[in-house]
Amino acid sequence: MRSRKRTAVVLGALVGILAAAVSVPSVASAFCGKSTVVRDYLSGVKRSAPIREVPALGELPFGPARLHLEAVGSGLATQSERIGFNLTNRSVSSRRLGVMVESEHFKVSPGGKVLASLGVKRRNLESMEGDSSANFLYRVPATPAYYRVDIRFSRSGSGRTLAAYSLYTRVMQPRVDLRVKIETPSVVPGEVARATLLNMGTVPLITPSYDYGFRVQAFTGEKWLRVPDNPRRLVPKRGGSWQLPPGTENRGCLRYLVPAEQTPGLFRFAAFGLQGEDLLAEFEVTGQPSYGPSIRSFQPSLAQ
């Protein structure tokens, strides 16, 4: 009997733990939707003149552990900035390297052809102190153009190449072009209405709101009124700003589960003043689901 009681207690505790685990939001819930690249402003030059980019984790195939290489300014720029590479010893101890590092800065055509060499840097790194960095950076002007920076590591004395990488940077005029596209023009109660947010400009969308400031509104026949979030949002605790980079779209953040008792009407996803623009995407709730009618009407919030 005591054994059965102990088993029941253990099972009860396990059920409680599992229930708690289910109710705790995952790390992924702190992010709103999924962002993907839809317009790569460097696709043309990369296709015409492919390069070997720095590994995603910055790990180098030679030398000691915790030696990290970072590409700085790779991608799209809309102002004068420094581009190139940063080599860091992330260990607290000094490390022996015995390498010669050479970097070169080029101006290139949209097809990747070298138009001019704009600078060369060479540095013999026999060792690096702990928590120290070596920068190989060059400044580019705000004038629209394409640039490439190469970096090569060779063994000191022998000249044998150990690794070589490159990056492209394209400088463009700053341009705001935000769009919102409805994915579900018509839904019935119980379905999820969705919209996609697109940043087709050349500057990032930066906002203090993790859901980009979008709300769902319903039209009463005279004005638009905000409706409560459905499902209720789990607002991340971390502070700071949220970004949607240039040439990317976000899907899954703008969503609204239409209540099963919702009466037909006109709704919209709305955000006002995002980089000076108002973004609106309308959808219509039509009819009732087949699994049962409802006589309840929706009560909009007075919050705008």
C-alpha cells in the first residue's frame, strides 16, 4: 500500500512538472514570426563574381581555439562607414599565431570586376594577447558603389596560404519602402487571419515594439476600433529595439485568430507612423463556421 502511495505521489509530481513545462513559453516565443530575405541587394555581384565568405561562427581552420574572424560592414550600407575584418583572440591568455595577415580594399563594378585598389594592409602576427583584436578596416564614402575587401592568412616565413576570405559591400541611397500584404482576404470565425510585413527599402525598420506596432482593428460602420489580441501576446521581457532588415519579409507576426462567435464584418491590421508611413491590410470575416452558428456580437475595445 505504501509503495502504491509513493508511486501515486511520484506520478502526480511528474504530471505537475509536465504541465508546468507545457505552460512555460519557449525561447522562440520571444520572437514575432520569421523573417527571410526576399531581395538580396548583392545577389548580382555575388552571382557574377562568387567569393568565399567568413564562416558563420567565425572559426578559422588554423591556429588556436577561440581565434575569431568577423566580417564588418558586409552587405548593404546607406552612409559612410568602415568595412573589412576584425580578428579577435577571445581567450584570456595570449596565443602564438605565427601568421602574416594581408588585406586589400577594392572598388568593383556591379558584376564584380575590379575597378581600382583602394588600399592594402599587412601585419605580421606572431602572437596575440588575451582579449585583444586586430582590425583590418577601410572607410567607404556614402556615394553609391560596390566594394570588396579580401583578407589572406599565410604562414610566417614560408608564405603558405592558410585561409582566404572576402566580403562585398554595396552603398546605396537611403530609401524607405515598407509594405504590408494580406494573406487571407476572407476568413470565417475560427480561422486565423494573416498578413506579411515587407521591407523593400534600403534602411532597416527599427521599432521599440517586438510586433512592429501592429494592431487589429474592426470597422463599426463609422470608425475603426481596436480589438483585443487573439491569442494574447507573450511580450518578451528584454528591452531594446527590434529590426526588420532591408530586403526581408516577416511572416507569422501579423496574425489574428477570429473568435468562433464573431459576426461578419471588416477588419484590418494597422500600424501608424512606421518610418513616417501608415500601413494597413484589410480582411473580411464572412459567415459562420459550419460547426455551429452564434448570436454573440463582438465588442471592440476603445483603445486606438
